[in-house]
Amino acid sequence: MKPFASRYLLLAAFSILLGACQSTPHVEAPAAAPAPDAYAQLEQSINSQELATAEDQLAALQAKTPDDSRVEQYQRQLAEAYLSRSQIVLQKGDVNAAATALSRARALMPKAPALTSGVNGAIAHARKAELDKAEAELKAAEARRTAKIIDPTVETSVIELKIGDMTQLRRQLDAIAADIVAFNCQVVLQVPRVDDYPWLSTLLAKRIVKLNPDFELQLQRQIERGEPAKVVLKPARL
């Protein structure tokens, strides 16, 4: 009897083990990750100062959910971020970048002019300061210039050319060319004969190119028969 019972127990244990091996455990598939919240992404872009990206995200939300109260909330938040950027770059002296950021803030909040009035005044003041500085630099440069042959305090200077003496003519043309470049003069070349203009204008132009290849010579021709050859110089005014 005992051997039979042992064999029966062994057979039962083997059957249980075999059933366990053949069964496949059920494994649930992982849940899909929820889609990122568009408003959370917008706020993240604003906080990380990716303001151009934030504008695109805001425009998409305005088109998709125009009646959502959060749209106006984030619109103002983005406008304030641009305003803050404008103030920061203005303090660093970048007036153009400040004006650009301010214009974006205005576009986002057109019904709140008080939001940008303070920065607008500061930018206007900074621009005026830039212009005043540039004007002062130009006047200082003007003061440092020394005329060789013209009188820069009068509207025009007339120089009679010594065509009969090539040595003196060359010296005259050297001085005339230097003053033309230094004072950005308009030039009128008065000659008694048509044939005098080409060679005189060529001599003058070559000297100017040597002094400043990028200078744009404003040269006019006048034929004054019976009169000596002259150069009329009109310096530019600041």
C-alpha cells in the first residue's frame, strides 16, 4: 500500500508542476504617457526666456481655445517677459534690442499702454543720448580737420588754377583733393575750353582715389569762355 501511495503523490506533484510550466502569466501593457499640457509648455518657454517659441505656442492656443481664460493670462505674462527683457538690454546699452522687445510687448498688450510707457520713455532718452553723442563726435572731428586751401567757414571757396605752371598746379590739386575728402566737398570745375576739362578732372580724380578709394566725388563741369580755370568747392555742413 505504501508504494502505491508514494507513486500517487509523485504523479500528482508532477501534474501540478507541468500545469504551472504550461500556463503563461498575464502581463499588463504599460499605460501610455499622457500628452504634455500645452499651457504647461507655454509657461516653461516663458520661464526659460524662449519668448519667440512662447509666442508661437500662444498663437496656437489662441486659435485652438480662444475662449479659455488662461489665454489672456499667459498673453499678459509673455508681454511682461518681453518688457523685462527690454529693460535688461536697455541697461546694457543695446537700444535697438530694447526697442524690439518693447514693440513685442506692445503688440501682445495693445490695450495696456501704461505697461510700456516707462520703458518707452527710457528708450527715447537713450536714443537722444546716442544722437547727442554722435553729433558731438562729428563736431569734434570737424574741429580737428585743418583746411589746406579752402575756408570751411564760408559756403563756397573759389580757387584759380595755375594751368601755366605744372609744378604749382600739382600742388594746388593735391591741396584741393585733400580738402574735398576732408570736408566732403561738392566740386564745380570751371574751364575756358571744353578740352581743358578731361585732363584736369582726371588729375583731380586720381588724387582723390589715392586719398580715399571709396569717396564719391560730386563733380560738375562749367564752360566759362574767356575766364581762367577755377575750382569751386562747397563743403558739406553738419
